[in-house]
Amino acid sequence: MANSLVGKQDYLFLTNDANRLIDQHTGLHPFETEIRAIYEVHLMRVGAVRMANAGAYVHVIVPNKETVARDLLPDGIVYQQHGLTPVRKYLAAAKLAEHMTFFRPEALSDFLAQRYYYRYDTHWTSRGAIVYMLAMFRAFGMGRCSAALAALELQSATDLAPGDLGSKIGRTPEGAELLTPAHPRAACRFTNGPVDVGCVRHYVCEDAPVPVRVLVLHDSTALWLMSILPELFPECMMIHTPDVDLDFVARYKPDIMLFLQIERFFVRPPSNQANYAEFIAGEQDRKGATANAVAYLRAGGYL
């Protein structure tokens, strides 16, 4: 059962992985030295978006499944038993971070009844993702965004994936719900193909309800929002990376910049020194991309 713990009600969780998730969860992860550096990275992003287009930046920390479903973990793994988690330490020390950081595990407290997290996967479900983003938009006063998302008509299907943890230990698909737009209007104008780091997706949507340009930096948690967020905005650029190219931000001029990051990755300080041309080209070469995002972004004047 490598990489997974079997908890109560057959919920599967990560072990103490490369991010030392269990140590983070119980408060054993040493973290204090990174707090100031991480805070300054996000503060610089706030300034960059404001300078580019008087826009808004929000760092959205997606709670670990282990945080929300802590009562279903195996006995002996106790939340914050030895001290605060890294995210809690950060928010306690950097008081102003709450003005640019959204971390509200309580928004997903009804996870068991509403299936906000998979039983056999490390990620949230599409319903959990939508509920959390609604809470974020409301918390940051983005009323048009929250209204548009709440009004989006959705259709339900059965997710047949066995889960990234369940597939390793022989679990059959759990049959979770998958929500997608009932009447999709957004179109993916471009993607370079890689499914993870280095993937660039550019969406457009005619007659979108919120007339702003959005840039989303993300990890795999955003995959459950790929069909949802583009329905809200006339233009949405999504790049799978935690790092920022400040020159790209200045050229793209987003009205809203979101950075979606799973809680367990928080201990890795992101960078504002990225060169997207070099980074994306390197990932495309390594993974065999189907299209050239560097050429596409240069043609749009963004690189």
C-alpha cells in the first residue's frame, strides 16, 4: 500500500510523502524561516497586477483532503498535535496575508455528505472545487464572479476514474459525481498539450457574464475547474506552474490573477523570477508537446 493510508470509512490518504504531509498535518514540519520570503513573493504579485491593470491577486490555498477529512485519518494522526501546520503558522505570523490569501477549510466541512473530496483520490471533486471558489469570490468581494458561478447551470455525470490512490491498491471506481456546464460556451483557443507542469490553456467565451481578463496559475487541483472558470470570463489564461514571470503579467494585464495551490505544496516557496519562454519551451521539449505555447504567446504580444 505504498503512498496511501487506509482511513476510516475506507477513505484513502497520502503517507508522509516528499512534502512531509503527515509532518505538516501534525505540526512537526519546521517552517518559520520561509514565512517572510513567501509573504514577500505574494505581496510582489499583488503589486504587479495592480501596476499592470489595477487588478486583483488572490492566493487560493486548497485544503488538503487530510485537513478537511481529518477525523477519518487512521488513529494516531492528530491535526496540529505538535503545533500549527505551515499554512496556519504563515497566517498567524503574516497578519496581512489574509488580504491576499484564501484558506478556509471550514467552507468544505460538509465534505462527507456532499462528497467534496474523493474517497480514493487525493483531490477534491468538482462539487468541492465549485463550493470553495464560490466562498473565495464572496470573501474577496467579487460579487459578479460569485453570482455568475452560482447561476451557472450544471449537469451531472458519473466519474469512472479509480483515483490516484485507489488505482495503486486495487480499488474499483467509487462512482463520484462529476459536474460540468450544461450548456458550455467557452472554447479552448489554444493548448500545448502537456497534462501537468508547463501546460498552457487559453480560453475565450463570447457573452461571458463577468467582463474581465483572468490569469490562473495552478497545480492539479485546477483540473476540476477547467470547464467551469472559462464559462465566467471572456478570456481566461491558465498556466500550470506556481511561478510568475513578471514581464508576462505586465504584458497580459489581467484584471484578476488567481494562484491555486494545494496546501501540501505551500512549503515550497514559489518564485517571481520565472522566464516563461524558457520554462515552457523546456517543459514542451521534455514532454513532447502537441503545439508551441511560446510561439502562441509571442504572437499575442505576451512574451
